[in-house]
Amino acid sequence: MVELLAPAGNFISLRAVLENGADAVYFGLDDYNMRANAKNFSLNDLKEVSKIANEYGAKTYLCTNTILNERLACSLDNKLGDIASSEIDGLILSDIGLIENTVSNGLEAHISVQQNVTNSYMLKTLKKLGAKRAILSRELSLREIMDLAKKSPIETEIFVHGAICMAISGRCFLSYGLYGRSANCGDCLQPCRKNWTLTYEEGDDNVINFSDAEEESFIITSSDDGSYRTNFFSPKDLCMIEYIPELMKSGVASFKLEGRARSPDYGAMVTGVYRQAIDSYIADPLNYKVKEEWMEELENVFNRGFDTNFYFNTPFEVSEDNQSKYIKKDIGQVVNYYNKVKAAELRIWDDLKTGDKIIIQGKTTGSITHTIDSMQIDGKSVSSVKKGSNVAIAIPTKVRENDFVYKLVERNVDD
């Protein structure tokens, strides 16, 4: 059965994706992964990560996927014994030079998408070196993926949802060129996601368009100063929820969700939707149907619009920043949870009413989305409360003291 592999940027995200059906999780270690700006985990955290994942029967993969100079390569090599003793299942490696030492320490070696694996010869070579799995290049079509999965002597993995980098397999120099912060060392400041000013020199006839796309356009917005702005460096997010049957038949071992730098509620929602879709297909493949609410749920969390990337054709659409319908507003904290009556006491610093949708997040709780249908103050039912109050809400899922509380607020199109 295919593995659903979900991202964990911190302990809250870890719990959130596991609660929502992840078969495996991947996460970063300080200094060695492509999300230096995420919270990540320390070497001392790994035993607790393993323990939590084991509660759910999930596998654990540690990302060590940056370009490693001699100092970092030696440092990581010296840590392999400690990583193995923490009972982590495997490492995601961008440097094939560490495959042998990784395997000799009893860890699985998974080859990062940074290696840009695009052919069966590479897969056979990786097998000889001791790798167990390779994450295939994001620039491959579904037809090419199916062909490689059939020929591969090792497991293959593909991205099915999340942010896509404009550069081939993420090998980008834009952040370093502009800010001196290297994307290839995990410190990308994502200048590609910004609004760029577009200028055109009159009489410049040196631009030739070789595209086969019938309609090719950039999203261009006029500015007060008379210039124009566009996000033409920023591709839409990958979303393959509508093509689960095709992916299930591809022969790959693992479906990967991007998002270690995104919020726990993002991880919870996306993992839960893909879990439902995969299970629905397995239960009745002949009558599988995509549910409208799946796409609605994916659109409600942070996204830049959706595309199928290179799976079926060459993508040319660009994003318009966040396209989610809601934003999260920090409104309170859990004071206590009363198991007998299934109610939580909240301390709030913003107004709240029945019908509001909230998110409660914590290290043990993970991320829970709940619509308020019942509230009380001093034992009396109320339909709304003002900021500065303590209020009890009915909620069937246990939450914990000091968990964070957020309210989902509908976005204005201009946000």
C-alpha cells in the first residue's frame, strides 16, 4: 500500500499530521536541511519524535538535504550514530557520498529531490550504493514517473501537494544573489514569491516566444507610480487530489506532502484530505469519486492557487500570493479541559460567538479545527462573549492547558 508522507516543522505539526493519518513523517535537523527558517528539531529532540511517531505506527525520516561543505559533511557523519540510537528510521540525503555511512549505521538512505533523479540509470546506481528510496524529480510527467517506477530496483517517492520552486529541483541562486542567503543551504528568503516591478524597453525585439501554450499570460497589476507589478517568478502550488487513481496506479511507494515551514493546521488539513482520498480509492477503486469538500478544505488553508505542475504538461500559470479564504487570528489560550463534560475553558483576547470556527493547537493536542456551537460563562449559556473574558466551550476532542487558540476570519480579497 502506498505511504502518505507528511511534513513536520515542530512538535505541534508532528502531532497534527499523525492525528490526521500520516503513515510517515519527515522533519529537519538544525543546520542540515532545506528549511533553515522553520523551527526544526535538535539532536536531543529525535528520541521524543520517534516515541511520538511510534504511538501511531508511523515511520520517521530526517531531512539532511542541503549542499554540505566539508565541515558540515564531517559534522553530520559524526552524528549518524546518535541519530540511529534515537530510533529514527532513515535519512533523506542530498549528498550521495553519505549513503554508505548512513546504511552502516542501520538507517535507511532516501535520496532527496535535490539530486534531480530523472532516469533508471541513476536509480540502478543508487541501488548499488545502498539507497532504499529516491524522491523523483518534480520536473517529470506522470508517464515518465510510471516508467521509472516500473524499472526502478529501489522504492520511488513523488510530491503530490504543496509549494513548487521555480528552479529545477530547488537549485536556485536568486536568494543568494540578492541577499547573500543561500537556498541550496536551506536559507532561502523566497524573493521569487514577492511582487516584482515589470518594465519594458520600447523597441526591444529580442524576445522570442517558443511556448506551445495557446494562452500565455502573467498576472500584472498596475501601481500608483505608473509601473506594473507581477508574481511571474512564483508558480502555483501543486495539487493532485483529483488524480489519486492515476497516482495509485503509478507504482510509486510514497506520496509526499510539502509544507514543513507551514502551520500545523495546514499540515492537519492537507494530510487529512489526502488520507481520506487514498482510503476511499483503496476501499472501492472502481467507484472512486473526488469529493467537492476535499478541494474546499484545501482552498481554506494557505495556498497560491493550484496546478498539476509537470504531471500532464509544462506549467505556465503563476500565483497571486495567498489564495486561502480565511486567515488565522490569535485570540486566546486554553486554561483547562474538563473531561467529564467535554468542555474547555478559554481565556480570550478577542470577541467570540457561536458559529465561529476556531483552531486549537498544542504540542500534545496537535491541531484541531472546531466550530463553536455552545458556550457558557458562570454556568449560563451565552451566544457571544467580549474580549478579556474566560468562557467555556463544548468540544468533544481533548485539548490541554496553554494550547493556542486561533479564530478563522474570512479574508478580504485585498488582504
